[in-house]
Amino acid sequence: MRRRIIFISVLLIVSLLFVSGCQQNPAAVSEPEEEQTRTIVDMAGREVTLPKNIERIITLGPVPVLNGITMAMGQKDKIVNGLPDFAQSPRWKYQTVFAPNIADKPVMQNSDQDPNIEEMLKADPDVVITMNSQSVDTLESNGIPVVFLSWKDPEDIKEAVKVLGEVFDNQKRAEEYVEYFDSTISKVRDTVSKIPEEERVKVLYCSVERMVQPHHVAEWWIETAGGSSVTAGIERTGNSLSFDFEQLLNWDPEIIIVCEPKGVSDIANDQRFSQLKAVKNNQVFKAPHGAHIWTNRTIEQPLTVLWAAKTFYPEQFKDLDLNKEVKDFYKHFFDYELPPEEIEEIVSGDVGQ
């Protein structure tokens, strides 16, 4: 009898423990809910909370530059803003060739690049990507998540891509771009390092119409491609550098690269330019233009260096198949297969002509 009582008591205790376990709070034993937001750090050092999945993107400020980076990160179909007025000309056609979805989208900024908050709120973006620091506070105060990118130095593009790799949770694509950038620059530098300083060609990148060197980044890609920029080391107050014709004659560049296609004909039709070595030797070229003009700030910067190196030193780079490099780059990073005629149009700089 005593054994039976003990047995029943033990059985009762086990039963009570089992019932108690079954009645625990289900939330305490179930799998935790998946996080719906992420926090990233942008190039201003700001912590930005974003949705786990980014579906709607607005680019603000230098839109073609930011679109190009966004496209290269595999996110072109998620851009919900159109091109600003200046970029709606045929000159910028590859913006909508690469991302047809942006052709009919509303413009989200004013002519001074200030955000159009009303349009942005209608678009309900998951993130706004900008290089305009003055717009950040305005966007934040309206509850719009914003990521700031900085591009002061030429190779800042690599850091910008890494940040967007975190934003889009596509770190693999970011790593691929950085690796491509570094390997491309390294190969070109290895070749041009063998060219003595005194044998390097003198290069001018300019707008003939405005008589300016329009972008400081040109000093980097000219030097990286083995050229000697005639405007290198000259102090400038802004991004561009103005010069007069007397200064141009004094520089007497061996190669001139113009940022506007009509610059070639402007030089050919003006007798004053006939005195220059570049003109005498038929060494005046149009800058290539894809998602952006290659010779300004653009995700296409490695292609700029390849094109410039082959233009400056065709013999040293005779084995470089530039058309193949261009085709492979846009196929991999822009998910777009360029036909031969579009490759030629981009590389020749004849876009929109």
C-alpha cells in the first residue's frame, strides 16, 4: 500500500509539471520575430534606420551620378524618381536605356536641387540617397529616411559603394565593384609606371565653350592613366578652373579631351586652335558618355582610366580590348547587354548627336 501511495504521488507531481510546462507563455518558447528594420552608418557617420527590404528609392542632388551607383548595385528597378530637367536631353539617354522605369517618373527636386517634399511624401520612399548635406535635416524632419554619400576624393566611390551595399543588403555586389576598381587601376598603373616622366603626354580636359577645366577629378584619372595634366597643381576655388587662350597656348597640350561633343568642331572651326600640338596631330577627343560622362564623377571611373590609357598610349595598350571591357562592365554591374552600336556610341562620346 505504501509503495502504491508513493507511486501515485510521483505520478501526480510529473503530471503537474507537464501541465505547467504546457501552460507557459507561448511567446517565451516560440521563435523570435524576424527584425523588420536595419541600422546602417552613412558617410556622414549618421546612424540611419531603414526597412529590412528596400523597395522604393529616391536619388536627390546629382541624380545621374547617384542613379549610376544605384544601377550598378542592382537596384535600378526600384528608383521612383525621374531625371531633373538638365538630364532630360538626348545627351543623357543611357540613364533611361539602363533603367527604362525612370522615364515617366516625377521629378523629386527643384532646379536648385532642393527636395520637393510633397512629391517625395507621395512616393513614400524606403530611402533617399543624396550627396546634398543641406537636404538631410529637411528630409529627416519630414520623417523620410535619408542616407548621405560623400565624394570629395576620387576613390571615395569605393566607400560610397560599400555603404550602399549595406543599405541594399548586397555586400557581395559592393565587394565585386571595389575589387574590379582596384584591379583595373592597378593593371593600368603597372603599365604606365614604365613610361619615364619626360615622355608622358601633356593632356588638357576642358569645356571649349566655357574655357574651363570642369572637374577636379580629371587630375586623378589623367595621372592614373599615365598622362601629365597641364592643369595639375593649379589652385582653384571650386571644382572647375578657368583659363584664357594665352594660357592655353602656353600649355600647348598634346592631347585635348572635350566634355561637350561639339567641342571638337568648335576647335576645328577656330583658327586660333590650329597652333596647338593636339590640333596639328589630330589628338582632340570627345569624352565618353554612358550613365554619366566618364570624365566627371561616375561609377564608370575604372572605364575612364582604361579609355584614357589607351587614348594616351595606344601602343602600350594595344592588347587592351576596350569594347570588351565596356560590354563586360555594363553586363555585370548594370545587368544590360550593350549591342556593338551602343558601345561605339558611348565610347566615341557621340551620345545625343
